[in-house]
Amino acid sequence: MKTQKALSILILLFSQAIYAAPYAAGEQLAAFTLHDQYDKPGHINEQTRVILFSRDKAGGDLLTSALSQMPDNYLSEHHIIFISDISKMPGLISKYMAIPSMRKRNYSILLDRDGSNTEKFPDQDDAATQIEIESLRITNIAHLSSSEEIKQALKLK
């Protein structure tokens, strides 16, 4: 009985140690590549200045609303990358509804289909995340809960 209890406590402690805490300001990102809604590769690298990130529909909708009026090539000209974690979305929904809808956008949306590249990205329910980086080092993280906040943060007004 005591052995089982000790083992249970060790497993609980070990599982918490394995769980990776979200990124914070000052941490270094590794460069990586994801494919967008057209299956074209997009790169997060030394030139990237801002990552806009959503893990849920509400955050993605906020970003879509804020970016709908921006000029073509705004994101690429300002080294801004939009990433959506679609790993929890049912496959049929992503294939037949979400991704075709994303193809209507005039900007690239990189898709993390299995969640592995963005698992440590911080997020909040019903908000988009803005991660500012310099040479792949995180300088600031903000959770934006309205399209107005996103526009202001990206100087889209």
C-alpha cells in the first residue's frame, strides 16, 4: 500500500515536471517551418519580428477581423507571422470547412496541425496572442481580446 502511494506521488510529480511551462519574455525560440493554408512552407526565423497566434476559434476570429482591412503583403513586409494551432480541430472540419475558409484570406496562415511547434506558446481563452521577438528571443507577450487591440498593436489604424 505504501509503495503504491509513493509511486503515485512520484508519477504525479514527474508528470508535472514533464509538462512544459509556456514561453515567457526573455526565452529563445528555435527556428521552425510550418505550412500555410495553401500547403506552402512558412518559416519562423531570425527575420521574424511578431508572431500572431491563436489556439481557439475565438482568437482566430479576432485576428481575422483585425486583419481583414489590412493592405496586401502587410504581414510579410513587417515580418509578422500568423500561426493557428488546429491540432484539436476535427479532421473533417479542418479539411472541408476551416482551411477552405482560410484560403479566402489575402495573407498566409501557418497551420500547426499536430500542436508540436506551438505547444509552449502562451494563450488565453477567447484572445489572440502577440509574441514579439528579436533574433528569435521573445521580447514581449500580449493577449489581445478585441480586434481594436490587435489593430492598435499592429499599427493598422
